[in-house]
Amino acid sequence: MTTTTTITTPATTDDQPPPSTAPLLELVGVGKTYPAPGRARGRAVLKEVSHGFEAGRMSAIVGPSGSGKTTLLSLAGGLDEPTTGTVRFRGQDLAALGLAPYRRRHAATVFQSANLLTYLNPVQNVTSAMEITGSRRRRRRQHAHDLLDQLGIAPEDRGRSVLQLSGGQQQRVAIARALACDVDVLLADEPTGNLDEATASDIIAILRGLAHDGGKCVVVVTHSREVADASDEVLRLRRGRLART
Amino acid sequence: MNMFKRAWWRLTAAPGRTALMTGLFFVICTLVLSGQLIRSAADRAAAAAQEQIGAVATMSLDINAALESGKLGGDGSGTGQMIGPDLQLRSDLLEELGTSPAVTGFSYRVESAGQPGGDLELYRAAEPPPGADTSQGDFLRVDGVRDSAAMPVFRTGSSRLVDGAPIGPDTADDVVLVEERLAEANGLAVGDTTTIGSLPGDGTPGEPVEFTVGGIYVSDATSRSNYVPAIAEPGNQVYTTPAGAGRLSATGPTDEGAVVHEATYTLTDPSALEELRADAEALGLDPELFPLRLNDTQFEQLTGPISRTAGIASLTVWLVSLAGLAILSLIVAGSLRDRRHELGVLLALGERKPRLLGQHLVEIAACALVAVAASVPASHALAQAAGGGLLAAEVTANEDSAGAGPEDGLARTAGGPEQPKPEHEPIDELDVRLTPADVGAVTAAGLGIAVGATLLPGYRVLRLEPRQILTKGD
């Protein structure tokens, strides 16, 4: 029996997040320092960041450029390891869980540029991700069509090269790819940065629906006020330190 | 399966790149397989030539080794060097060596000479100029042989018996084989008797010794149109038994047998040479003074050009393989750099790094396999054409170098060993056959190049981190 992710696109934000529970994803005293020429200790981008992200909630991380937003998202998404502190998923340290297995089974990242495989069409992009993550769905192709349908990719566009799709369509395909893997944590880096206002609103609604209706833990790095306003919590990064606004 | 599926999608999504890679592999595989086919043809030809010629080892005194050993002493007159008894090969010892299990047949040659006497006249193709002193060279050249058929000139066919019987171990001592020209000049036929004068060597006149013509042979060595001493005339070569040769010289056979100048042993196999050497040493024959050498002159004549062609082919195989590996490694390295973003995306999705390399390998191996299949007919034609051309050039070069050598008969006059005229024409045709082993070899080479070209630059993939590729890093 296959399961499907229901995505709703609310016109308003009157839906409410679930009551606060134990964090699904947790940063504990996380610091990240990059090597820097002329600096023996390197350049500290994140300093002692601690925060818990819960399932069913959408969190926005804002801050000026260079404040460490993308670095924080990379650590949360298992794309990189912290210099100090730990990142925990369901209480388990990612270093022990393994970054690649964590990415395969539990977390997906949607980037500002969709980062699709350009030699594949939208359906192939989605089914490839399902195969990599070992999704147990039997009818992967049908599931990919269902997801693309829900995300508004027209059937005639699903067999075309992704290079022939608009930026908004590519971003929707990227979200479909992330959802196809049935992950618990969805991280998005400036998902509306390259999109027009109408498309951006659609994407924001989709992400919010995934959190509230799909039960996902959604973390979005953004400069967008609209995204921040639509989020259940907004965190500000300044000089490598995280603060709730 | 995803890795294979992605590889297929990638290959079909970029047909130009796929065609380029397949074409490059096609060129590499065609050249490698052509070289392999030429080598195989040369190997088959060498094996056939070895079977045709057999393996013959020769033994004679190595003058240089004798000089270095100090055993070649002066004769006190200051005119030359004396070969003492310990530097003489004796027939009895050689007969004993002939019983070695490594030997299937053998013969030896005792050098001697005879004077015309009685009713036997020397054969002259050209008369000496008026007033010329012919006394120094007016002799018959007489070789006492154990088995005439085993001697190089008869074995290789440059001399052929046209009447009578060859000389063998059981032939009577007074039997001679005379060359057709000498026989015609003297009206000799098989069964006739003739007289040859002995050469005491001490200045005393020789005695007439009677021989019976046991056979008449014809030699391919041609007579010169201008005058040469009779002993250098191929028609004046006479063969008799070792004992018969001893009857003409002052120093006949001793208790150890006749003094032998050269012995030839036909071996069961070229690899039996070491066994024969060991047996010779066990009999007290110094391997430094009396070395046993595999007489592969005929083998070289037959297979020299095709072996050199095979050598060029082998070099081509190696050069093309290494160049192909280098070129493809560079292409794959460039491809990995171009596909860095794709690799980052796949890593971000959780794909395992070995599978990323595996996808590359599958893509390249698929091109290689298509190229191998296409190279089979192409390389057969190329090997036949290019190999044939190379071989023809080598055969021509071989003939040119052979033509520049000393003329037959003169080398012997100068004291060198008997040089049989090359009987076998060099192999000048390539028998190119495509076998499953050849296809297997080129498939292995193609896949090996594919694996090498993928894995050599593959370390880059193992060092990739998705964050560095997909984010700006702030």
C-alpha cells in the first residue's frame, strides 16, 4: 500500500501549528569555523548555536548576508559537519548516524537554484531521488506524477528537459523531489529568491502545508518578509549567533 | 539499478558526447585488436616455422675463448697459433654426446683436402690467367661427415642429392659424394671409382687414394665467371666419411677418433638445449671453449620479418593503450569537473560516492563495449592491410641486407663456418585470424582502459562534499 503526501495550498494563514513537542532536529552548542588565510584560528561563522526544530512547524531563519544562514542549513541538512557541538536527529548525533544515510532517509534540502539533474526530465529527477533514498514505494513513477501534479507541473511539462522549465517550475520539481523521498526534515535555502511574487506565494503555501498538514519539520533560510511572516517561528542569525525574534 | 538507469539516461541525453567517446574507443580498440591479430599471426607463423625447421644446436671451438683461456699457444715459429689436443673436438666424444636423450639425430664434419690425381681433374668454371701460380689453391675440398643428410647444406636444401645414397654412419670409408659439375667434368657416375691424392702436409708428395662414387649432388652455390682458386669453387666440394677424410690427411684418426671441426645435434625441442649442454659438460667438454649454440639462422630467415612486424605491432598495442588511457583519463577528469554540480546534487540526495564512480564507469564501459564490437571487423581488415604492408617492407629490407652479405663459398675460404644458402624464403604473408581469445583480449583491454580512465581521476569524486558544490558557503 502506498502512502501519499497531501499538500494543501492555504490562501490564508489561519491554520495553526501543532502544540509544541520534543524537537525532531536539534542543534546543541554548534559552532563552525572555516580556514581563513592569515587567521590561525580560522573564520568562525557559527558560534554556540543551540535550537530545537519540531515536526509540524515551519521555521524561518533570517539575517544579513554572511551571517551563517546557509552554513546553519548545511549542518542541519547533513551536508557538512560542525566544528564544535552536535546536530541531533531524534536525539541521535548525526556524526554517529552518518551524514549520507541521514540525507538519504531523513532530510532533504531545496536550494535557491533548484539543482536538478539537467539531463533528466522532471519525472526522472523525482524517481531517481526515490531510488537513491531507497523509497519503498512500488509505483515510483506514478507517485512522481502524483507529486508533480499536486505541485502544479502540467503533464505535458513532465517529459521535457528540466532546462526548458521556468524557474518556478524547476523549484516545484525540486520540492517534489524532496517530498518523494518521504523525509522528515525539509530544509530550503532561499526557495523563493529567484521567483516572481505569485510563484513565490505558491511555494510558501506549499512549504507551510507540508509542515502543518504533512507533519514535516520545515526550516527555511530566507531574506523574504513573506516567508518569515508565513513561518511559525522566525530565528535571526547575527554574527554567528542565533536568536528568536 | 539506479546507477545503470542514470548512466543510460546520461548517454542518451548527450548523444554527441557519447558518440565522441565511442569513436575514441573505437580507434583505440581497432588499433589494439589489429596489433593483437598481427602478433597472433606472427606467433602462429613462428610455431609453424619452428616445426618445419626443427631445433639444431651446433658445437665448434670458440677461437676467441681459446685465445682468452691461453690454451691457444704459439708454434714457436712466430707464424701462427697451434690448436693443441685439448682444443680438439674428437668424434668418439661427440658420438657419446649423440646418445643424449635430448638428441634425435646428429652429425659432425671433419675438414680435409685432396689433390687431383690419377684420373680426377679439378672443375674450373674459368681458366687461370696465363702465368698464374695455381699451386696454392688447386685442391679439392673434402669434408668427412657422419651423416650428410644432417649437415646444414643438405638439411636446408641448398645442396641436394640427385643420384646415389647419402653418407651415413654405416657408409663404407671409401665412399664419396661429388658435386654434379665435378662429376660431369670427369664423366663420373654412381658406382664409378676415382682417385684423390692425399695431402701429407709435410711437403712430401701425396699418395693416391681410391674412392667409390656413392652419390652425386647438386649445390645451389654458383660458380664465379672469373677465375678463383679451385678450392673456392663450389663444384670441387667432395663429401666422404670421417674415416675417408682421415685417409687423405697426414693426421688420421687416433684412438679418440677423428678431429672434428663442427658438430650438429638435432634436438627434440629448443628447450632441450640446456639438457644437452649439461650432458656435454658431464662428458668433459668445456662449455666456454666448445659452446653449444642453437642454430636458429634458418628460423631467423623465415620469421625475421614477421617477428619484426609483430614487434612493431606489440609496440603499437602498448603505445595506443597507454595513450588511450591517458587521453580518456583526461576526458573523464574533464567530464568530472564539468559534472561537479550533478555529482553534488546526487551527493546531497544521499547517493554513495562509489556509485557515482560506478555510473561513470558504466557510461564509459558501455561506449567501450560498443566500440569493441565495431572494431572486430575493422581491425581484421586493418591488420590484414597494415600488417601486410609492414611485413612487405620488412621482407624487402631483409632481402636487401641479405644481398649485402658475403657470397656463398667465400666465407668458408676465409676460415669461417660453412654457410648454407638460405633455403627458406621469409614468411611474407600474414594469416590473420580472429579468434575468441583475441576478441576477449581486446575486450579486456578496452574495459581495463575504461576502468583505469575512470578510477585514475576518480579520487576527485571521493573528495567531493556537496555543501562546497551546492552552496556559496556563507
